[in-house]
Amino acid sequence: EEQFQEAWMTAQVERQSPQQIRSTIAALKAQIAQFKKDIQGYQNTMALLARGKSSDPLRQELEQKIQETQQRMQQTQEMLKRLQRRLQSAASPNAPSSPSA
């Protein structure tokens, strides 16, 4: 899957201008910030629910949402890193164009 994502990212970057790539990077950073806010909100709600005895189902649902959001945030962070590396290699005048076999 990582090879597929890398190939997809390469194809996307090659079709985009540096400005478009920077715009995508900014959007990914905003998405990561929103994930962090969502997780914080879920954790705050769980802290309030800790006082109630009948809140186990809701607490379990929030734990699941936290886990899913953390996974999505990690995937987005990985995509951001790959995109940033691609932008740097595209901007570097000494970067090899492609590996020769």
C-alpha cells in the first residue's frame, strides 16, 4: 500500500505546480489541526462522563472515535511528510529526475 501511495503522490505532484502543492500542504495541516481539536473535545467529554455510572456505552463510543481520529491524523501526517519531501525534491536543482535501471 505504501508503494501505491508513493506512486499516487508522485503522479499528483508531477501534475501540480509548486503553488498547488503548497496549497495542498496547507490544507493537510489544517486537517491535522482539526483532528487534534476533535480528539481534545472527545477527551474533554470523556472526562465529564467519568463522573456518571450509566455512561459506559457513550464512553466506549468516544474511545472508538478517538482511536479512529488518531489513525486518520497519522495517515494525514504521513501524506503531508511525503508531499513535503516531493516538493523539496522538485525544488532541488540537483535532485535526480528518476532512478535509472
